[in-house]
Amino acid sequence: MEFTATISIMPHKELLDPQGKAVLHGLHSLGLNAVNDVRIGKQISLKLEAKDEAEASAKIEEACKKLLANAIMEGYTFSIQAH
């Protein structure tokens, strides 16, 4: 079966996010003062083959832990869709 995974990777809330702070400052400079916080992360979409959703999920988990996310600085979530 073919699956598409959407992975969201964000810096841990406890860590400073310089990009987010810069964007927040820019938004406030534009008069958008209702925005209280900005966090910048990344979204990854990938397609993979697996026999079922459980195997696809395990492969995505492995990819995130080994390559896509830095566990010290980032957390991740993902969703999977079958095709």
C-alpha cells in the first residue's frame, strides 16, 4: 500500500525560537499587536510503501527519530493517509 505522511516539527516550547521572535516583532511593527507568540517549525510531506498503517507509522517514527527531528531541540507529530 502507498501512504502519505505529513510531519510537523516544532522547537520545544522551553527553547528560544529566534525566528519566531523576529516574526513576532515584525507583526507588531505592522500593527498586528493581537498576535502574542510565533513559533517557526517545518512541515515535511513524504510518500512511502508499507503493508499497513501500523508499519507505515513505525517507518515514519524511525525516520523522525533518526533523521528528520533533533530530539534535543524539537518535537514532532505526524498524520498518515492511505492511497
